[in-house]
Amino acid sequence: MSNQTKIHSALAEAMSARSYITLTPVQEAILKIEDANSDLLVSAQTGSGKTLAFGISIANTLLAEKMEFDRPKIPLAIIIAPTRELALQVRKELEWLYVRTKAQFASCVGGMDPRAERRTLESGAHIVVGTPGRIRDHIERGVLSLSDIKAVVLDEADEMLDMGFREDLTFILGKAPVERRTLLFSATVPTQIVKLAKTYQKESVRISVSSKKSQHLDISYHAIKIQPSDRDKAVVNLLRYHDVSGAIVFCNTRAAVTHLASRLTNRGFSVVALSGELSQKERNFALQSMRVGKANVCVATDVAARGIDLPNLELVIHADLPQSNEAMLHRSGRTGRAGRKGVSVVLIPNRNFKKVERMFESNGIEPSWVTPPSADQIIEKDRISLLKSELLTSPADASEVEIAQRILQKFPIEAIASAFVRSQMAGKSAPEELTVSNAIGPADFSNSSWFELSVGYRDNAEPRWLVAMLCRVGNMDKSLIGDIQIHNSLTFVEIASNGVQQLLAEIGPDFLLEEKIQIKQMQAAPERIQLVRKRKFSSSRRSSNHAGLSELSTKKNVKLSLENKKKPKSKKSKAVSGELDFKKYKRKPKKANSEKTPFENQAIHNQAPHDLKLGQSNQRHDKKEKV
């Protein structure tokens, strides 16, 4: 341990006894600070080793050169966490870290007997760990004194502010001595955290080990596009496919948690549900069931899952989309902790595709765009698992040999093997059949291809109809369709590079979309002409209006051309009286359709028998203005 000399010797001994050899990045960063007594603002993800980091940081402040604490009186340090579970987890970690210092700890958390906490505080404690509300309550009742506090630690500070504990934190920090250390640990550092640091810290040292590249190294992100109606089925297949010892599924509402937990239970999964309607006793029972292995799936809301410590979580499923960038990180941070690998799967309804794509980009995440596990894939994986089962590969005990031989003598080998398969598959849910989206990832128009269709204005072609036909015949997602240019008798369509082969495979060698509508791939993009009808399926934002109003291909050029060709007005056109002003703005009577300007003709979808030339459109426009 290269930085061991900066760790208090009592803590170093405890870490060595636990074979704690490698420090995490946040722990190494703490030890590189020149002034060991400075205030800290640390940005690090959940599960990055923050508890040991601030435990190491405050040790020298509390102990100085001493190896052990004196007899406990009033607290020297107070550590505040957002939830009861996290506070108790922090205390448990610090107890083994400070075991050689004879430190006395006290917990002040909601859901516990306040009278027992009061007795512990009155008997003396060196370090207090608790939640904001209960700590404030003890201070106001005169049970907890902060007069000798040397260090205050706010763990998951952003979570506490999000949960509405700002007033409690302000009260607690205001009661602590001015000459103290204040350490803020947060997964994210929004504006409100910065303001809190400026108010209650003195020239704090900023540490960030949650860079967009490093914070996701132990988590594999998978993005799956689904139909909204397939959400529950996708969750079932993901749980069956990954078959992990611990998984957490996030929903946005209590009702969604209740519904999904019930659905999974009916499908044979061992499930617990966490939501705000549970009592503390029910919550504790649910978490304990996960820890001891009685349940392996937890369905929870974001609020209910805050601060929980489930050590064996290998899979996170976002059944409902995260409501913010930070929520995505907090959810996913339940797995991939302390060097262990994990998988985070985001289920994306088609209508929310762009929103989630921006979330990934903002968080610096490059997910793997995949399809949900199919029934065939799950069945094949089950077969592979059976062949690798330890029941088959481990040697038989002597007590098993006799009964095994008797079974072989009495039953055919096929019957024995079938019985083994049935016993192993018993209780496992049958996989679901899903509606799989053909566009599993973002459309790539960087190297797109153009196709020519033998249909145009004269055939009443319009974008909505064309898109529906291409998606139906090509068995493709509409996000793979880019520009659509409709002309008199032809239409040009842009297809994303990751959709070209799909389209070619579906239309076959006859190159027919529908009867009499031929399609062929173009060698290059079509030349832009003066008047086109087009619809843009851009990678950033698609219009919801599929009517496809006609527009001039280059409005700027048209405007300049009109200005250059406009004739100077005659002297009669100058306004010299109110009467002339009135005539100038008097509405002209409508002419026949053939007399309409190009701009008027554009609003009439199926009355453009010929492509208009730019010069003609300018002359007509000038003529109208001259009159």
C-alpha cells in the first residue's frame, strides 16, 4: 500500500488485518491532499469506497498522535447520511476500521428507539452516525451536544438535499463549532451543493473521481428499445437470461412497483418490493430477505432504494426510465461496487428514444444497443447451464453411488436425464415472446444511402404514406428513414446505413415495394432541385407533423433571387395620401389556380402537375408585387 504512511497507524493495522491491499481511486485521492486538515468537497459515485475514504481522512483530526481515544464524553465527529440503512452501513464499516482505537459509536436514525439512542449518547460516544431528522431532534432536546465536534461529514449530500433535508442540515451545521472540518461527499455536484460548500466550508479542496470515463468502468450499460406494452415481458426475459443471485428493478411509482412485483411473483421469481408505503419493519424484513438469499429480485422506487446496501446485486433494470441524469447514475450505482462487475439495462419505449440517448450522452455513457433476450436465446442458455451444472461435474459421494447404480439398473438413461432436466428447470419461468424493434440503436446517417421510388406527386405520394409503406414492407423502424424528396413522378428516400441491408433483404430481387411501385438503390445522393416536398427524420429531433408541407429547397437563394429581379416601383406607387395607402393594402380578388403563386400552389398537395423552375416562380412573384 504505497500511501500507507499517511494513514493513521491504528487504521493501517486494521486494514492489514482485513487484507485490505488495494485502495480505491477516491481513497488514494484523499491521501494526496497536502493539508490533512482542510475541508473537502468530494465527487464520487456510490460504491466507490467513500466510507473508508472519509474514515481515513478524519482519523488524524480526531486522534492526532494518539493510538486510542480517551474515555468517551461528548462526540468528536458526526456523520450524516440520508437513510437509516446507509447510516447503519457507515457505522458498521467504521467500527472495523477504528477497532484498534477503542472508538465508541452511537447511532441516531429514524425508525429506532429514541430512548435507547439517548442512553447511548448520555453514556458517551466519540463518533455519531445518523440521519438529519433524528440528529436534529436529539440536539433540540438537549441530548446531543456538538460543542466539541472536530469534523462533520455529509455522506450522499446531494441525496439529502433532494430528499428535503436542507433545513435540517443547515440547523446541524449551524450548531457545530466554527473551527471544525466539513467534508461533503456527493455522487453529483449540482448548484445547490456548491452553494452549501461556499456557506459552510473554508477554502475546501475539490476532489473529483467520478469522471465520465472512470465512473462506469465496472458497469456494463445495455440499452434496449421496446414497445411500451412489452415492458413486463422484457423484465421477465432479462431476469431469466442473466439468472443472477441479486437484481434490482426500478419503477417510478408505488403502483408500478406493486404491479410488477406481483407479476414477477406469479411468474415464479422470489421478489420483494420497496416503496414508500412500507413500514420500517416491513422494509427491514424485505432487505434481510435479499441479504440472506430468500429473495433475489427487488422491485423499488428511487426514493425507497436510496441508501440501501445489497452486496450481491449484479443486475440493475430500469423498467421505468430514470427521471434525470443523476437518477440514472444513482440507480446504476447499486451494482458494480467496490471493484465488482455489474450490468445496468435501460428499457426504452420507442417514443422516449431521443430522451434516453441524450441522458447517456450527458453522463458520458456509451451503451451497448441490444435486443431483449428472446425465448430461443434463453432456452439455449438454459441448456448450456445444465451441461455445466456442478451436479454433473462434481464427483459422487460413496453414499450416492449405490442408489445411482440402482437407478441405472431400473430406468433407461434417457428417462434419468429427462428427470434431471425437469428437476433443474422446475420453478423457472417460461420466457416471453416480445415484439422486437428492428432499430436496436440510434440511426446512423453518416454514411446513408438513397433510394429512388417510382412514385411522385401525380400519384398522390406524401410522406406519411411513404413512411408507413417503407416500415411495413421493409420491416424497419421509422427512425431509420431520413430525408424524403417527392417530385413529379419520382421520390428519393434517404435510409440510415444500419437499415440499408434490412430494406434490401425484405424487398427481394424484384425490387417492388407494392404493386407497380419499384425501388432501386442510388449510387449517390440526388441533386437538389428547386421545388421538393421533403420530410426530415433527423438524428436530433423529428417533426410530429407528417403532412409534409412543400417548401423551396433553398429559401435563402430564392429570397436573394427575388430581391435581385424585383423591378423598381413606379412613382404612382408612392403613398401621397390616405386613399393611396388604403389601395396599397387592399386585398386582391383571387384568381384561378393557374394564376396562383408558387407559395399558394405549395399548399395544394396534388395540384402541381409539373416541377416549377426557379426563374418562373420569381417572375410570377414579381408580377404580383408590381400590380
